[in-house]
Amino acid sequence: MPSAVQRLFDTCKDVFADVGSGAVPSPADVERLRSVLDTLKPQDVGLSRNLPLFKHASTNRPPAVTYLHLSAFPNFSIGIFLPPTNSSHPAT
């Protein structure tokens, strides 16, 4: 069985194969991507709480959002935004 990241790559490759730049995939394809993303766990992409990016520096600034780049291809790239602990995402 392929790894979770491999399943994500394969799904992205299929979904974005014929989608032009700036185009949005169909609702069905977005659902396919969501279902694969819902299975990913931090350890699937090499994340653990022991990594330095999860250590809080003592500054007066709010913690920054970190971007973890996984891979890039001609039709898509895969990356993860890591918001600070206890932060919230605005509702859309």
C-alpha cells in the first residue's frame, strides 16, 4: 500500500493533470483531495513536537506561521502551513 504522502501526490497528479494555471478543480476533485488530506498525520510528513520549529522563542512578537515545502511539479506543488499552537483560522 502506498504511503499517505504518495497517495496525496498521486491524487494531485491526477486532479491537476488537465487543470490550467489558476483554474479550480471540480467539486468532486476537491472532495477527492480532501479525503486524502484527512488521512494525513504529522508523522507522515516527518513532523514531531520535538522539532525546533515547534519550540517557542521568548520574544514579544506573536509566533510566525511556518511553511513546510514537500515538493513541486509543473502543475502543482505540495506544502503545509503550520500555524502556531492555539491559533485560529478565520472562517470562510
